[in-house]
Amino acid sequence: MDKTQMRIDRKKLIIVALIPIVELFLGEVLGKVPNLMIRLPLALLLFFTGMLLAIYLYRDVLKKDWQIFKKRLWLKLLIALALMFATQFLLWLVRQGMMSLNLIPKATESASLSFDLQTTMLSFLPTLLPLMAPFVEEIIFRHALFYQWKNRGALTWVMFGLSAILFGLVHWNNFQGNVMQMIPYMFSGAFFALIYYRSKNIWMNISTHFLFNFSNVALTWLGMILLAFIQQ
């Protein structure tokens, strides 16, 4: 078993760790912009910039792991698909457990919504964010804050827990600061960390995370399109 410790570039670590903090802060600021046509493109630009910065900083890791991952690519994508379903099941299981303990409210029927085609097309813009998220979040929370700390004894597992907790908390704006609603994402963050620890390849994480987010986005797109046409 390889016990080599990875060299940690503290400058890159600090920069990449600041990306989600800056995005959360500026996301709050952008949330106060009343014009949707201005707010959504600026939010996309902000997130896209953070993604490019994270990719640039850890391009060596991405390039090295891709050379391995692209071999027997379809088999690895099938494994990622299976892991995606496992992630969905884990989230469902944690949420069901928390609802049974009355830690989070039980799911209720959504309020009646009305869409026209223009609103629907505009609503596509926010769904692009989850498709970019796997790249930046796996680099930050799985590599920078966990995997590169491996083979450091207890510190490795401290970073394992810390990265999972911070991954849940980065969804702060998704749940209006309700920490209890973020706990299932902390569990999924831990699961993603274990995937990286076992696979030793960040592209397995990115693929699994991307498929997970894409499945949710695709359902959202389908629902919005059908609703818009039904209401015409």
C-alpha cells in the first residue's frame, strides 16, 4: 500500500478554499438584485469564474488522473452511474430518517406554479449551475480538503469529516441557512470522499457527481417544459 504523503501547496489551498466563501457572499448580494435578467447571468458568471480558477490551480491532478480514467472509459462511467444511484439512495435514506425523528419537515405538495415559455427558458439558467458544480466542488472538497491529506494518520480522517461538513454547509443558500436541511448533503459529501479514497481518481468523483446533478436537472427541465406547454 502506498504510504507516500502528497505535497500540499498551501497557497493554492488557501485560494481554492476561498472560492466557495466568496461565492456564498456574492450570491447573497446578487440575490438582492431585483432584475432577473441581470441577476441570473451574473450568478452564472461568478460560478463559472470560480470553476475555471479551481481547474487551473489543480490542472495537474486533473490531467494526471484523466490519463488513467480514460482507459476503459465506458466501464468507469457505468461504475459512476451505479455510484450515482447509491448517492440518491443515501440522500433519501438520511432524509427519511431525519423526517421520522422530526428533525426536518416532511415533504409537502408544491405550491401551484404558473409558467409561460419565456419564463421557462429563463428558468433554465439556474439549472446550469449544478452542471458546473461537480468540477469545482470535487476539486475543493474532495481533493484540496481531503484526499491530498491522506497518509497523515488521524489528521486524514479529521479532514475527511471536515470536508463532508463544509460540503453540506456550502449549500447554505439552497436552504436559506437551515443547517438541518444540509445534513443529508454532509452524508453525501462523506460518501463522495470515500469514493475518491477507494478509486484514487478524481474523475470518478466528478463523473458520479455530474450524473447525480444531471439526473436532477433533467427532471427539472422536463417538468418546466411540460408545465409551460400544458398551461398554453
